[in-house]
Amino acid sequence: MNLEKHPYFTKYTDPESGVESYLLTEKIAGMYQHFYFSESSVTKDGKYLWIRCTNPPSWFSTLAVVSLDAEHPFIRHFPPAGIHGGCPRITPEEDGVYYPNDDSIYKVDLEGNITRVFRVPAEFLHGRTVTDLSTHCTVSCDGKYMLLDMMTGGAYYVLRVELATGEYKVLNNFGRCYDHAQFSPKKPELFLIDQDWWRDYRSGEYFCIDNRIWLMNTEGTRFEPLIPNAFYGRSGSEICHDFWSDDGRLCWVDYSLGAYECDVDTRKVTHVWKRPICHCHANHDRTLWVGDQTPYNWKNEPCQVLFYDRGTNQELPIFSALPEPPVERGKYHVDPHPQFVCGGKYVAATVTVGVETATVSLTPVKPLLENCRKNGREILEAPPTPGPSEWILNRF
């Protein structure tokens, strides 16, 4: 892609770091967001960027695709492809996007054709409304199964769906909130699922995490915490946002201490990026990392998007001071959620500079890395903290 000559993108230079990024400024909706950090929003070949479009004060989002070919640019907006109950995901074949809406998973292709992939059977729902259907529309690496970590009627389930036949199996009914199910990219039977903050749908009572990351399998015979004694807020732990690296390591952030990776076979844990961070993501070989810090405290200080070079232990702001978006965080979740895309050649993020609300940025990694090695700051050991910050515990 040649974003320098792309008519839909505008160059933005961060005033502190000098990092150059490209903002999607062609206007077809009030606000743009890329996908969640664990799901690429750009196809691997770099041809297409998929985005969520929202028009506040409406909070209903729809899908659009942007051609990244500067010689043949287009934006195709698909209003019928409305997202409800989870996050969209580019299909394994990269010929469209899976997305949840109500009780069904749909697929929209590059031309806007929509097909239903799976519908939760009426005999399972018994008239209940589906509140959340699938956090990530995650698909096993052999392409056989999709997971639905769903909430309906105040109950939390995880379902295994066979994509070829539509057959499903309930793997667990948890009794409390578990979500963010994500298949391992290397082991088709293995997936992680997160225990999450939640409110009782009847009383509104708030419950915090006990132990964040759990491992399950597609037969429903495994359900165990990754780290048995990592009790949130009671053992110095603030383990939260997680993802699988391309080579099968399980990675996460501890809000106060930084980014970690783990070999799930040996359970060896490595503390990689030693600084407070909120969301993070790594490139294909985990030598480069990106993160945001911190959208949870946006009302009090600007949010940053940071880049980290593991080899030199240096970091550099990609965006040094993002202003707070003029929309409710809880309603729209306009966090930067930076991610590596196109095999690590670019960093995608949702940002609040250069536009009235939010848009998607793409930052070339090669000059970013050169800038970091020349002007980056060395990372020192993150100091231990006594427990979770109040703005984390009370974020809902």
C-alpha cells in the first residue's frame, strides 16, 4: 500500500515523537473504529481495511471496507451489516467478515452480500433474548469450529459450533461472566476464555475478577486457570487483556507491571515490557509490541499509544497525547486498541486526533522502528503496586 498517495488518508506527525501515521479522513460516517486488538482489521495481503462505522448519538455500528490501493481507492459501506453482541472478525479465507447480530452469526463479503452462518436454535434459547453472542467470532486453526461465548437471560455459556454442519455443543454454563474466548493459532482444540467483570442483570450488583485467564478445549474436558494463584487484586495481580501470538504464545497485560508472554505447555512466564499498560499486541515473533495507556483514565489525562522494541528495551510514543473522545466510553468503547497488521508492517489503532470524534490510523513500522532506536527511551523495571487502582475496579 502507498498511503502517502492514498486520497482517503491524511498524514499526521506526532508533535512529541515525530512518528508519522496516516489517518482515514474520507467521511462516510460520524466515527470510525478498527477491530478489537486481537483481531486484525486489515487483510494479510494489505489490500483491504475493514472498519466499524457509528453515528453518535446512535450506538449501532455497521461494517465498511476500504480499498488500500491508492490507484483504485473505494469505501463500501454496508448498513445492513449491523453489529450487535460482540466483535467482527475477518474470515480465515479473507473473503469477508464474520459478525454477530442478535441470535445469529453472519458473513458479509467485499460486495456486501450477507449470509447467515449460524443461528442459535430456538429450543436452546426458550424465548430468551441474546445480550452478547460472541466476543471475537474466533475460529479454530483447522477451520472446523467457531466459539460463541454468549450471555442470554443472565446466564453465561460457551458453545462450540461446527461451521460445516451448524451442529453445536454447549461446553459450559458458567454461572458468572466468562468471555473473550480465543482459539490457539497452533492447537485446534485449545482456547482461552476470560473471567470478566460483570453486573448481575437483575440487581445491578457489581462483581470483580477472581482469576482472569482460563484454558478450555473443544471437547469440554478441560477448564483450568492458566496461573492458579493469580487472584486479581489479592495477590498483587492485575492480569487482564490477553491474546495469542502468531506462534502460539499466550500474552497478556498486567495493568501495573506490563506485558507478559507464556508457553502454555511449560507454563514458563516471561515479563517482556516492564511498564504500566492497558491493552497490548505483539508482532509475529514477539520482538515488537504496541500498547495504549490508558483509556480508563482519559478524563484525567491524555491517552498514549506506545511502541516497544524488545531487542533494545526502548519505547517511543506513536501518539503521545490523544484527547478524550467526545462520546461516552462505556457506550462506544473508543479505546485505541493498537494492533500489528499486514504481517507486522503496520500498526493500526483507533485515534482521536485530526477528526471530530475518532478514526482509524495506520503507522508504517519500518520508520517507526528506526525512530525508536534513534530517539526511544529505555524502559526501567515497573515498580510493584499494592493492588488494583480504583479507576480499574470501578470502570463499570
